[in-house]
Amino acid sequence: MIPYGRQNVNQEDIDSVIEVLESDYLTQGKMVNTFEDAICKKVSAKYAVAVNSATSALHLACKALELGPGDLAWTSAISFVASANCALYCGADIDFIDIERETVNISVSELEQKLQRCLDQSLPLPKVLIVVHMAGHSADMKGIKQLSEQYGFRIIEDASHAIGSRYLNESVGSCQFSDAAIFSFHPVKIITTGEGGVLTTNCETIANTAKLLRSHGITRDNHDRNEGWYYEQLQLGFNYRLTDIQAALGFSQLKRLDEFVKKRQEKASYYIEQLSKLDLLLPNVNQLQSASWHLFIIQLKRHDRHSIFDCLRKKGIGVNVHYIPIYLQPYYRDKGFSSGYCPNAENYYSSALSLPLYPDLTKENQKYIIDVLKEVLQ
Ligand SMILES: *Cc1c(COP(=O)(O)O)cnc(C)c1O
């Protein structure tokens, strides 16, 4: 089976992990700092806080923005469940914004209408909006930032798909239009640490809170005390630390980010060129040069997705579907959400198909995928 995504780990990556394994510190050594500094430099953010998953980073971002019981967060109807769960971890409520079919990102006009409707009807407005850059294509951050100033909410970018993506000549993660951004280093994402994630921000308070909560809420920086063993717990934190083993892999992978993104862009471009005559909605070509292309998602127009999916899987092509609208999950239905809530998201979901895309996808395999797709769609 040709998978839909796959990591690329080379000898240099392996050597850098071995170096840590042979050193004194497997965790809480120097490598996490080194990795964080490299992330800051790469995406032009002031601070980076590396953690054991993007899910943890989302949780810490919500905590740092003081999202809590009685508060409301909004996110995109189409994302991985973690984009919504993070608000619930904090005791806040969550609601969903419909997407734009062309970009599969939050629709800014839907967002604006919903904000105005809530204001008019004296319904609660969100404290935090969690924006998702679907497949690595940046959402309309400028438009969203403008609304955040008008309606008074904070912005977290769930950039799990988007390390290496650019928006208006800045790297995603520079937080030009947000309070914080988070990246995932799960093996199907652009670069990997096995499991891992990072939060970037330009706000010192957010960075310090995230650092504190990442390690139990414990600090050793009380300069009024001179006992060598002394530490104090200031808040109820977690153990969300990334190990030095993982950070070493991440640091090595980060050096290869540009190469990975370039290869993904080339393959995305080839798909677009080869599939343009089929009866499909292809991804937005305006982002060919700026997106990291975590996923290559096509939307079928008149074919039945289920049967095309089965057909391709039978031919050894590991297509996938990203994502089931979050609010249609049984857990969220139990909270009162039901079908019909976000029509664009549901129409998108019934037609979407992610084709294999990763740096090592061979031309031969890509040609095979294209040929099979042409055959089944004609
Ligand atoms: C992968 C992903 C996450 C979660 O990342 P982990 O590192 O596995 O916790 C969150 N949001 C989106 C959009 C993702 O794709």
C-alpha cells in the first residue's frame, strides 16, 4: 500500500539521536533549548516552547490565554478533534465555524456573521478562536485579526499542518496576526520528533506560562532562597515535556524542512497539472509556492466518494479522509450538535479524498496514482 503520508528519517537524523542516547541527559538536557532556538529562528518568532505533542501545545496555549469554565472557544468544523478538545480540557465550551469549500479553512464571512449574530442576540462571544491552516494552506489571518480587534477575541493558530508555510511573506508561526501558533511533529506531519509539538509566540507572558505548565507548574527560579534543593509549585501544571532524544531528531529534521517542503510543492504541482482535466475540485493553486502541503486533498464533484475510496484502496493506494466534521463525532453529538450544523463542512466531508503526498513519494508511484484515478473517474 502506498501510504498517504510518511516520515523521512536519514542517517544524519539517526546519528543526532544516538549522540543524545550516549550523553548524560536523555531529558531536561540542552537539546530542547537548542531545538526551541532553531524553531524561533526558522519561523521568526520570539519564543518557542517544545512539548510532547501538538495537543499538549494547544492545551497550554488555551491555558496561557486564561480560557476556563464559563468561557467559549470557537474553531473550524473541519479539523482534527484536538483543535476542539483543547478548549474542553480547560473547562470552556466550544463551538464551530463553517468552512470555505475552496480553501477548506474557516470562512471569514461565516465567522463575521456568527460574531454579529451573537452580539445582536446578546449571546456569548468567543474568548479564543482556534484557527486551522488546513493542509498547510494559511487561513485569511489578516481578515481574522481584524475581526478579533472588532469583537475582542484572542487567536491561536493550529498550524499542525503548516510548518514551512508562508503567509504574506512571513513564516506561519511568526504570530504576526495571532497570540500563539502550534506545530505538530507527529510522523505524518512535515517534520517529526516521533511524537511532539511546539508553541510559538511573541508574548513573554504566554511563553512563561506555557513553560511553567509544561513541567508541573514548578519553578526553581526563586532568587530569595539559597537552598540548593529548593523548588516551588506555583500552578497546577502537567508533564508535557519533550525528551532530548526527540528534540535531537527535531533539530536535525528542521534543517531539512526547506527540502521537504520543496519536494511536497513539486509533487502537489504535478498532481494539479495532471488532474486538472478531471471532474474534481482541486486545492487552491494560489498557494502552490507558499503552502507546506501536508495533505493533497481533492473534492469529488459527482462521483461517490465511498466507492472511489474503496476502489483506490483495493489498488494499493492509501487514500484517506481529513476530516469528519468534529461536531459529528459521537462525543460532540452528545453535547447537542447534529447534522446540518455546518453545511459546507458536511458537503466537503462527503466528497473529500486525501491522495498520498510525502517527500519520498516516487514519480513512478505518483504516475500510478494519477493513472488509476483517471481510470476510476472516467
Ligand atoms: C495532528 C494534528 C493535531 C494533533 O497533533 P499531535 O501532535 O498528534 O498531538 C492537532 N491539530 C491538527 C489540525 C492536526 O492535524
